[in-house]
Amino acid sequence: MMKLPAKGLSEEAVFEKLTAFADHDVPWREGKTLAYIYDGGPDVERVAKRAYMQYLTENALDPTVYPSLGRMERELVAMAASLLSGDQDVVGNFTSGGTESCLLAVKTARDWARAEKRIAMPEIVLPVTAHAAYHKGADYFGLKKVMVPVDPQTFRAIPAEIEKAITPNTALIVTSAVSYAHGVVDPIAEIGPIAQKHNVLLHVDNCIGGFILQYFRRLGEPIPDFDFAVPGVTSISIDLHKYAYCPKGAAISLYRNKALRRYQIFTTADWTGYTLVNPTIQSAKSGGPVAAAWAVLNYVGDEGYLAYARRTLAATQIIKRGIAEIADLRILGTPDANLLAVTSDSFPIFNVIDEMKALGWYVQPQFGFKGSKENIHISVGQKALEKAEGFVADLKTAVERAKAIPPSPLVELVKGELAKMKPGEAIDPAQLRAMMDALGVAGGQVAGRMADLNQVLNILPPELTKLALTEFFNDMAVQPR
């Protein structure tokens, strides 16, 4: 069992260890990681780090102790509201990221429905393309999920299906601008009147599209209305640590007015300590992300973000044209932004991920679900413009290599085992463990190539995928030996 060192290490030894820990991390500064990372360049990183370190130890829990952090938060909210067509009544709070903002939207809707509509068991209407964070929110806060299909060609929400799903218990409709999986904007202008008609809240997940859509529109892209300009929209989540290029841990939750935002706030005096008032989920909250986000937004400015969007759009267009030239690939839907879901109808697409990794690139797998075929997810940022032509060239190489890989006997074996199972039959835990061992993911360890594992997870029913991944991560997070 690992214990504290008997004697503290030297500063040099500590940082030698930290450097060694990162040996196997993705080298994202090379611009070849097209998922998870949003790189504004070395100057933005420098400004962010300086501001972050200036507020490293300040605690945003109590704005009366650090009014500077309260001021920065209010200014960040105002800038986000302005970007999203909000008026002076729009309010919001700084959060740790998109997931926290999504959770807060769900919690707010639950408490609003209980107080304003006397609904004991609120429901949330979710297109199948809505981010998984809303499923997490429904699970955490006890709302019933009502999932609805999307258009199988465009992957946009269908207003008629949403209206059909509304019941007297509906508290919230979730829409996306853009959806993470396919990069498309839901028809929010058509859904807004439906929400008003039925007196339900309408949330727009603008987490990843926040600093893209308005700027793409200014560059001539046909972006449909999606923000507070749409009557019926009651809340919006927008991330700053994505295409606003702020450090991780920076996002905003926005509400059309204070009357609604009141239901986001948790307050209690029912204990022997200080009265606890938490506008967001976090209590103690580092001032570093707040200060860094404020610094970056002011440093880059509107003209800077327009320039970033121009580079991002150019890189996206290069990559889309390149994919169109590869006969075995196609893009799912018609993306409105810079997120692409790329699939194939002629060979297992997940082999391409391994081949791209061998060529120095990281792209993300997405499993098939409810009409969306398994695919590779590509997030294009401004840094990608420098690498876009090289990415396309290596993608062509990776596809040719992937096509030459024979079918996996392990995948065929799992298909056969699944075929033997009766509908609704639960899998034996020992059988699941044997399957994970065969896939090379025993003990929370992952084999070098991931294609077989991803193909198996893709063909498993969602409940089995959930079970397998829960076991895997439970195995991974144990004490080092």
C-alpha cells in the first residue's frame, strides 16, 4: 500500500516524477489531437496560466470575501449573454464545465416543476442525440427520461415527436446547438413555441457550439436561430473551455431571468456551521479558472474569436472535402459546425482509429445508437488549419490499411454468444468477466489496439456496454501496487 513519503521530496524530484507520469499522455500541443483538447495557441496559454496562478488559492465560495471573483463572474456571464442574444434580465453563473451546467439545468427544472406546477415526478424530454450529461442529471435528480427519435438523415430533433412526448408531468425539453455527436443544430425556433404552448422549460445545450455558431454565422454560414432570440428558450449552457480556449473548468449556465435561476440555488441553515448558499453544485471553488477565463476572453476579444472561427471553418472545409474524396467514408448528417461524425459502409471503421494513432493522430470512437451508425468523431479547432492537409493525407493511408485488416474472430465470437441470448436475458457476471479478459481489458488495463474492443462494445446492447464499462473503470481506479 502506498503511503506518504517519510521525508518530503525535493522540488526537482517532484517535477521529475510529474514529467515522467506524462510520458504516455497524448502530445496535444502538436495539433494532432482532434478530441478533448482546444488549443488557442501559446500566447493564450501563457495569459491563462498567469491569471490562473494569480488566483490559484482564492476561493470563489463566498463573493463577499473575494469580490474580485464575483465581479469577474458577473462580467463573464454578461459577455456570454450578449453573445447569445440575451437582454439585461438574463442571469447566470460560472460552472466547472458543461456537465455541471447540464446538471444544473435539470435540477432547476425539477425544482421549478415541483414549485410552480406541483409535479411530484417531473419528466425530461430528451432527443436521442442529447448529451449524456442530461441522462446523468435525470439519474442524479430523479427525473423520468422520455427519449424521442431524431431525423435518421439529418440527426436533428423532430418537433412533432417532442410535442407527442409531452405529458402533464413534463418539466424540461432539451435541445442541442450543436449536438456533440453530429455537430447539427436542432430546429429550436420550431420547438420554442411548443414549449410555450405546454408551459414547459426549454434548455439549449450550447456547450460546444457556443463560441462557434455566432461567428460562423458572421462568416456567412447558414446557422439557424437557437439562442435567447427564440421565444420559449429558458436556459442555455455554454462552455468557455472549448472554443473560447480557456483552461479546463470554465463554463456558464444562463437563465432568461432571476425568477427561474432561483431554482438553481441551494441554500441551507440547518446545521451548526455557516449558512451554506451554493448557486452551483460546487461549494469551495478555485478562483483560478474564473480568473483565467476572464483573462482569456478579454485578451482574445471579439475580433480574435472571429479570426479563430475563420481558421476553424477553413480547416473544417478542408477536412470535409478530403473525406468526400475517400470512397469508403461518409459524414453522417450535414454538420452546421466543426464536429464531424465519419463512418463507413464497407469495412469496420474503428480500425481507422488505431491506424491514425500509429500515424500520430488521436480521433474518438462513437458507437452506433438509434439510427446513428458507429463512427469516428472529429473535433476541428483553429490549430487544425496548420495540419488539415496532413490529416487528410494520413486518413487516406489509414483507411487503406484498415481495409486490409481481416475480420476479428473475437468480434465474431461475441456476436455468436449474443445470438444465443434470449431477449431480456441478463448476462452472467462471470461470462462478462471472461469476455473482458478475452478483449484484453482485465484489471482496468487496455491493450494497445482498441478496434476489437470498440467493435464489441458497439454490438453489445447498451445495458451490457454500461455494465462492462462500469466494471472496467471500477477495476482501473484502485490503489497502485
